[in-house]
Amino acid sequence: MGGDSERDDARSLAPEEAFDVVGDETRLQILRALAAADGPLAYSELFDRVDYDDSANFTYHLNKLRGHFVRKTEEGYVPRIAGRRVVEAIFSGVVTDAPVVDRTGVEMSCMYCGGPTEMAYYDEVAVVYCRACEGRIGKQSLAEEWPIPASDIVGYVSIPPAGVYDRSPTEILDAAGVWTVAGVQAYARDVCPQCSATIDCSPRVCTDHADADDFCERCNHRFAVSVEADCTNCPFTTRSPYPTYALGTVELTAFMTAHGIDPFVSDAFHLRNCTEELRSTEPLRARYTFTADGDTLTLTVDESLDVVEVTEERAVEAPEGEAPPME
């Protein structure tokens, strides 16, 4: 392994300085060339891969990137993590693209009534609608300019524009599910899924919650307890019902996989097959029961979002040749 041939300038950059550094087409080309390379690039190789014909000026732009976005090793130049993040943001489309997918049918059943569903994509959000029932959530958290009627929304998940291209509507939802659960797995473990800094997660409780079978008009959520996750470093913030946050727990993940259920699929098992019992608000004690194949997993959580009690029950199997007992 080759180390740095010289110590690069590593002083902190203010956000406006960082944007000024990467806000140049030549510097972006340099970062893209380095990110696409299989390994370090010598100066001459890097110069040849960038559409630029002034070597003196090229050196000036390269030096602007060194320290925070590019590192020089004995073998050549390589991008730092910050440099890769800039390229990833460009290729993800979050700063360049704004695709729209009109409402269309998808291969997914409504988590509430089992009916056929449709999806639409706009403003980096994939929204699921039910064609058979009225949905269960309102228009909360969607952009005010959302162009598609929202009276029958079943759910929605975010995914960058790059996740839309070359995928069918059903595949978009599948990708959005993976993207979302991967993020939950990170922030439930105190890691920001965007910048890797620490995360502050705290419960939000609707103390006068409506029937859990429908969305509550007071908080616009089906579940009384939701989790707010806020990065201590970057602007990342999200809010999710506790059963979604529970996808980051070992207990629920183990229960799902034991029943052949992939935690990353888009059919929202954790919401469809979960009941909530708010035992107390001060201190918080909430109980969530997940059901699969008749078996149940019950998690009791406290105000720190820690699982303080776990109960599993197996379905009663009737003796061979006998019908199961009537409920």
C-alpha cells in the first residue's frame, strides 16, 4: 500500500468554500475521472482523461481539489470520500434531474385491503395509491405542489432520481424499499445514512390518538408513536412510524427472516402485520406485535426507543388429522 507522498492541506472548509471549490466544470470532470478510474491516476493519465488543453490551468484546478476532495499518493491521484460524494450526488440525479412517473398500476397489493395499487413518482418521492380503498394517510409531508390527487394514498417512500431510470414502476418501488430500509438500518444504529455522522433519534407521541386501524386526524399517522431522526452534522432528517424504525432491530429482522420474509421488500410487512398498544406516555411504554404464519413477536419500547421486553409466541398446531381449535 502506498501512503501520501506529501501532506495535503487539511484545514476545514466552510460550506460556501466547499461549494465554490467544486462549482467548476473542470474540477467536476477531474473528480468524475478519478471516481471512474480503477486505481490511482498519474498526472499525465488524469490530464488525458479530462477535456482540457491548458496544463498550467489544469494544475491550478487540481490543486484546488487537493486536501479535501483529492489525495495524492505515490502511485498517483485518488478521490477522497468527499470527492466521491460529489460525484455520487451528480450521478444520483438529486442535483441535476427531476423525472416524473405518472400514476400507473404496479404489482403490489394494498397493505390494508389487499386491493390493486398504483404508484407515481414526483419530487424524489414514490407514492402508492389503492384503487379499492381510500388509503390510510393524508397529504402530509408531500410537497405543496404535488400534482397528483392524494385522497387515496397508502404510503410513500423517497428515492433519488437515478433509482427511477431503467426500472419499471414496480421495480422503482422495490428499489425505494431497499433504499429506505438501508437508511433505517443505519440511523437506528446511530449512523447517518448520508454523511455517517451521529444521529439523534427521539420519539414523537400523539397522546390523543385515534383508532389505529385508520390514520389519526390529529397527527396524520396510523401509529401513535413515530421516530424523528436528525443528523448532528448534515441536513438529513426523517420521521417514520415506530414499526419502520423497528426494521433496524435485531429482534424484528430475525423474526422476519425466520419466516422467509425479506426485510428489504416493498410490501411493508412491518406495517401490514403490526398492532400498537400505547401503554403509557410518561414514561413512554409502547407495545408492538408483529404476526407471521400465526406466530407473533411483541416488542415493548421505552422513551429511549430501546426494546425493553421481547415476547415470542408460536401458533398452536393441531395434532395430525385434527382441525385447529376454533378461536
